[in-house]
Amino acid sequence: MKTILVLALSALIGASPAAAQSWPVKPIRWIVPTGPGSAVDVNARRVAPRLGEALGQPVIVDNRPGANSMIGARETARSAPDGYTLLQAVVNNALNDLLTPDPCCILNDKLIPVTRLYTTPLVMVVHPSIAANTLREYVALAKAKPQTLTFASGGNGSITQMVGELLKATAGIQIREIPYKAIGAELPDLTGGHVATAFLSPVVIRDHVRSGKLRAMAVASRERLAILADVPTTAEAGFPGVEGSGWNGIFVPAGTPAAIVAKLQQEIARVLLSKEVQDDALTLGTQAGGEKPEEFAAFVRAEIQKWGKVIKDAGIRID
């Protein structure tokens, strides 16, 4: 009996490396939880073909937008844990786990991390009619006229709402949130002066800043961006800790063999570290990842802890 048990355990232990050696033998599905043409989708289509070349099988991008990125997450969680279904989860998925958790697809639990793809620091911009040239001047104006200034968000649970609330709490100011249906939907109102402030990706606002249609206050990250080299970080502007980024990374269903996860991470990291991808990221104001699964898992835990505190302190709820 003991001999049978030992043989059975040996077979199980050896299953993961064996699976990785034969994997992949068919096309891989890369689920994007946002629509075609979105920044996340563009990132996927930049990396997926190169990953397919490295693995010797096509990697097919499959857009599954909706429910604040939850439709794609649910579909991935229901898939077989065999390395043939990947989810390009976004920061919204982590925020969903805080505000509207679905037990089927909690990050770092039902969906396990492979590696980070891209992180894009948000840039705080204002309409040029606002009488403030620096973040300190903006905060002074907000304190002098509480609830007069406004900031745009992508609605409850969006990363832009989180950054706005973090600024309010850190600086001790009262500015009114104006929610929009999606991040980026506020741009026409922002350039038209109907909303005062927004937190947007560098590539979205770069040309508007250069033309004078918008004024950049600060980059919500620890380092300046090459495409907006003259814009200080929030720490340089006097408000350290006010940091917020849009990020995305690859997850697979729990139970996927560790050897397959490791191989995926290695090949994706190799793509992300290529000069072509690195140069491309630099011009877009984003940062390419490639960390090992445990490092990415720690990053996600830190994000959930950070934004969980903001949500609690601001009393944010999804009705």
C-alpha cells in the first residue's frame, strides 16, 4: 500500500515539469478585459505576437470588456488551469476586489500572478484658467475656496477617483468629484474648462500640455517621465505619497502548473526587456515590467492595501 502511495505522489510531483515540457501544443488565448483600441488592448497587441513567436504557438488576443473588467476575469477563472488562457488584469480588477468582490476571481487567489506588463503613472492636469501654476498654488487655492475646484474621475472604484481622494486627504483640501462613465471621457470637458482637474495618462495629455490647452501640475510617481521631463513628481511638488498609476499584468487560473507559470513569466519578461519594447514604453510615458510571480503578487497586495485605506477613509461605496 505504501509503495502505491509513493508512486502516486511521485507521479503528481512530476506532472508539473512534464506539463511545461510539452506546453504549449495549441494556440493560447489572451483575454483583455477592455475594448479594442484601449490602452490595455494596445499593450496586449504589442506583446502577444512576440510571445507567440517565442513559444511557437499563436497567442490570440480576445477582448472581453464590461462590468469594470470583471467579465474577462470571470471567464478566465472558469477556464481550465492549463496555461492556455491568460488574463491581462488591470488595476480596476484589484479595486473591484475591494469594493465589489466576486469570490470566483480574486487576484492572488483564484487568479494567480505571472508578471506585470505595464505601469503608467497618472499626470495631474488642470485647465489653464485655474489660477495656479504649481501644485502648492493649487492646494492653496483649494483651501481658500473649498468645494469650488472640481476633479474628474472615471466613477466609483476608478483609479482616477482613488488618486483624487488621496490628494484630498494628503493636502487637506475639499474639491468636488465629477464622475464620468470612463477614464478619458472627461477630456473634452477638461479642455473646454467645464471641469478643472483630471488625472490622466501621459500620452493622452502630452500634446494638450505642449499646446497650452492644459497645464500639468505633477506626475503621480516617484520619478519624472521622459515625455514630460519638465513636470515635477508629486514629491518634488511638495506632496510625497500622492502616487497613482494604471497598471496591468498577466494572471492565470489557480491550479496552473508552476512550471508553466515560470515559463510564461520568463518569455514575457524577455519580450518586455527587448530594446524595441523598452523604447516604445519610454515614448508612451509608461514602464514595462517583467517581474517574477512572487514580486508581482507583492505589488498587487501593496496596491490593495494602499487603495483599501483610501476607500475606507473616504467612505467610498458602490451603490
